Amino acid sequence: MNAILVTGAHGQLGRRVVALAAERGSGAQVLAYSSADLDITDPDAVAVVVSAGATVINCAAYTAVDAAETDEARAMAVNADGPRNLARACGRVGARLIHISTDYVFDGTATEPYDVDAKTAPQSAYGRTKLAGELAVREELPEAVVVRTAWVYDNTGKNFVTTMQRLESERDTLSVVNDQIGSPTFAFDLASGLLEIEADPTVVGRTLHYTNAGQASWFDLARAVFAHIGADAERVQPCSSAEYVVPAPRPAYSVLSPTAWVDAGLTPARPWSAALTAALTQSR
């Protein structure tokens, strides 16, 4: 029996992949490894768990964008050396690899959605380490699938959407940046897309983009959250990125084109507003 091996299984996306894989009951054994269970920066540890015929879905990542500015060596170890170890192990035994990357590999200066072959030019330590991970995977295992995504959230845990729900009950008003544009992506939908790739052995050697359809600013998303939970959306006020200073630069525009995803015969993602409604009502 083939296995689905999920790294970063206790993270926001990893939890969704594990739960959905088990729920769908494809017959594959689902092996869930948290960062405590498996250190992907240890090549020997990785080699032990990757078996022939398995599909590895790498959800493990160093995602603390601001912290990476002063901790780039650790971010590089997790985001580049770790994926290299996974790709090398998969290549040795004949396993598949689906690796998750990010919109941060681009410079954020575009005015139309980034195609998969658009020029990469990361502007932050996090982006540099994630691009290094993509390149390492391609070098070690050309048949791997790299899936870039952006603005991922879930209806539990710590993320933008749950933070907005919490702040609604704590503050009379709040300011949210309105000059960063992207595509909010429900972790459940992304997990579904990754498992669709896992179920289709013809999808190999590709870089793909997956986000929910459409675009919004963080301000738009915050107001949508307020509206969905019955709060006054006017309590969310716009501000500029210059007014909200953080250590790592954020892409001003990070909308990813779904063209390659659709061309691969995969199911198009639903609009971000519909996904948000599902997330907030827990209806999927």
C-alpha cells in the first residue's frame, strides 16, 4: 500500500492535509510528521521515513517572515536544506514529492497575476530561503511538483482571519493596510488541491500556483471578516504599509495566476469570498 507522508503535520496546512487525506479514505496510509517528530534538516532522519511509492507532501516550513530577517540561517536550513533532503530521499527510493512554496519569491511590483515562469526576485530573507528551497528541489528531483500559494488562513489557530475575529471583540476600531494586494486562500481548499495532485500520477515536474480566485487587500479581507460575523465593517479603517512598519518587506502585489494549474487539468479554485464564507461558517 502506498503512503501519503505529510511533513509539518501540526501546522495550519499540514493539519488540513492529514485530516482530509484520512477522511477521503483513498486506501493510502497517511503518515503525519510534525517538526518534533521529524527534523527535515537531518538527512539521515529523512531517509529513514521516506519509502518507495510514497507521496511526500512537504508542509514543513520556517514561516516567521519577520523573524527570518535576523535568523536567516535557520530559515535557510528549514526552507532550503530540508526540502533538498526530502527531494534527495524521494529520488533514491522512487517516491513523489509535492513541495509548498510562496508568493514571496516574487518582488511584488507586478500589476497583473504572476505566471509560474515569471522572474523571481525575493525581497525578504523568508522569500530568499523559499526560493532556495524551490531550486534545491528542482536540482535533486526534477519530477517533483512545486506549488506556490499565498495568504493562507484557516478557521482555527493563529492567522489573519482568526486574529481579525479576536480583535473585533477587543477593539472599537482597527487599522489594516490597504496597499498590499493578494488572494486569500482557505487552508482546506489548498489541502484539497494538493491531494488532487497526489491522486493524479500524471502531474509531475511542474511548478503550479494555487490560491482562491480573485484578489483583495488585507483591508478588504478584514472588512469581509467583520461583515461575515455580523460586525460593523466600518470599524476597520485603511492605512498604508508605510504606517505599519515591520522588519520584513511585504509584496505590494502578489496575485498568482492559476493558468498552469488549470492547464494541468486540475480543479480551479473557488472565489476567495466563497471560501471565506465556508471557513467562517465551518461549512467548507
